[in-house]
Amino acid sequence: MNLNNLSCKSARNICLVKILAKLGHFPIRTTEKEAWFLSPLRSETQASFSVSLIKNLWFDFGMGVGGNTIDLIMAIKSYSVREALEFLKDDPDSFSFSPPSTKPSDQGISILEVQYINLIALIHYLESRNIPFELARKYCMQVWYRSKGKQFFAIGLKNHLGGWELRNKYFKTSSSPKTYSLIQRDAKVQRDAKQLIILEGMFDFLSLATIDEDLVQNSDCIILNSLAFLDRVKIFIPVYKRVLLYLDNDPAGKKATATLLSLYDHITDCSDSYSEYADLNEKLKDEKAWKK
């Protein structure tokens, strides 16, 4: 491979994990869909640099930046695009990226089309949950998907690996890969000067944004999409000055809250503000009912 025939497209297809290994960086842990490294761009003690094994893209959660193979070489070496291509030109074809093979399944969910929310049925569904339509459009999309040979539509919240949490009046499901959703504000602001909100589900987040939009707009937010992903987001907690928890008032949510409170001193449990309800959306619906 030489520079003359190494296009940007070819360079982006060079495996990030192998390039990082060439530079002396190896994963701290690896899952089916991602590999986690200590950041090659800064000093840290907890791995917060993620490489998608599905898309061959990287993201540094401590800096709020990411990209492809060329972007990584430019960031590590302070190179121009030309210099990055020069650096990558001698890597053998064996460095080419190949995503893990997946077995087709009729039981899986296929995303067909993503649009701005406009279907009356979904607007009415948002109204039934007391979520303003315009607010939902800021964070969610209208997603058409196929499941078991049939086509459906839903309110969709994208997660940080590109999968979707999907909700409509009749179904609650998700597409692969399933993980947490991350909503970050100004990435240029120092992480340790900011506030993080951790919530359990899509409608918890939308409910809090309805109740206190300024709070949400001035914070980074993690929507777990499942308590199973709580361990994955612990890497974020130490880099924020304040962390606010809005988990459900069920045994699992209370247990998760208690665990986090025992581990960190800068976390505030905010569930007292909806202590009489199962979650934030239940409180929102009840408050709106009283106002009518």
C-alpha cells in the first residue's frame, strides 16, 4: 500500500484497534461491540476511550471528541490529513477493518427510516405521557422499523453506539446495539466544571426536561436505557463536580441509587422529589391531571 493509492476512504477502513496497538495502546477491557482504552490523547487512570468494533470509530468521553482512523492519527500526532495518510501508508492490507460477523435473525429489529416526528399517532402518544411535542422533537426522532416481518413506527432515542430505544402506545423495544444514551452539551467546557444527570429511561429524561428544562439544558445527561448499563457509565462520574440521580422508585432503582451513593460523595439522590410515584413520568402525568 502506498500513498498514491491510499485514499481517505481506504485509510478510514484501517482497523483502529490494530493502529492503537502499533502505537503501544492496548484495550483495558473488550466486549462484543466495543473496546475500552486508557486515552491516548491525555493522562487518565480509568479507561474512557471507546472504539466501536462494529463501526471502527473512536470516542474519548473525557474530552467529548471522536472520529475515524485519520482523525485519531491527526489528534495523537498533531498531523495534517496529508501527514496522517503518510503515516498510515505502510500498514499492510491485514490492517483493514472487518466488523464482527452477525447471524441474520427474523427475531431482530431492522431500522428502516428515521425522520422528524410528524405522525399524529405518535404526537397523541406524547400527549398521553404529557410530553410537549416540540420538546420531544429536540431529542427524539420518528423511527420506522421492521420486526418479525412487520413494519412499525415509534418514538426513538438514539444511544451512543447508534442503536435506538423505541416506544409507542403498544410496544417498548430497542434495536441493536443496545446501550446507554449520552447527551453532552458544550464539549469545549472542562468536564470537571459541569453537572451530570443520570436517569433510567427515555421518558424519565423527557419528563425532567418538561419539568425543568433549564436544568437539563445546562447539564450533561446519561439515559441508562437499562440498569444493566450502570457499570458502564461509572467511568463518567468522577470527572463531574456534581451528579444528580433520577432513578425509579422501585427496588432495583433504589438499590442502584444506594450503591452509587455509597461509592461517591458528590452524588445527590433526587428521587425524593417524586417519592410518591414510580418514576418522573408518573409524577408529571399526575401533576398535569390536577391542573386540568
